[in-house]
Amino acid sequence: MKPSLLRPGQKPPSRTAARNAALVNQLATPGLGSLMAGRWVAGIGQLAVAVAGFVMVVVWFFEIMIQYYGQVTGNVQVRPVGWIGEVGAILFVASWFWALVTSVSLLRQAQADDQDEPGPGSPPVADRRNPPPKLS
């Protein structure tokens, strides 16, 4: 494991923690799972981009609804606001893909760390540096 990926004193996530963080990243909020796993820079970045995209989509929705309401009441004022929704959707999708990359990285890291350390009840690993003497 690269030491730069972990804070000082932080141990790598277990397989279960990495899986849960990946699920939260992909199915709940991009960036929240990264924060749960201790990836602070990636998590804050993903969360900020996702929130910015979501806010832009909500602003676009309200602008469209105001225009529709204006058409119903006779106060028609049509302004092009489609770009706000498009940019917001692109930002949110970008944060989701960024979270996907981080999730895959977390899962690979947990799998590699799991293979390095034998779990409880696993057979002992033979030391190949000093083979036992041969019997004649």
C-alpha cells in the first residue's frame, strides 16, 4: 500500500468496510462512502461536485416551473435556462464516476491487504527463505 493514501495511524479498510463504502458511494451519495473510508480529499471533492450539480438541477427545475406557471397565468416570460440543468447533470455524473473510481480503488486495496495478512483459522504460511533440512 502506498503510504500517501492513508493518514498517519490509519489502517487500511477491511473488505466489509470497503464494500460498504463503495455501496454508499454508488447508491446513496457520491463522496460520502469515500469519507467513510478515510479518503478525505477525494470524498470532499466528490461531495462538493455532486452537491453543486444537484443544486444546479434543482435551480433549473424551479426556473422551468416558474416559466410554466407564467404561461398558465398569462405572464409569459420565456428565458433559455436549459444549460443550467445540463451542466448540473454533467457535474453530478462526473462526481458519480469519480466516486466509482475511488470505490474500485478501495475494493482493490482491501483485497490486496486481505491477501497479505492471513485471517484467523488460516494455515500458517511456510517461510521459504529458510527451507527445512533434507532428511537422508
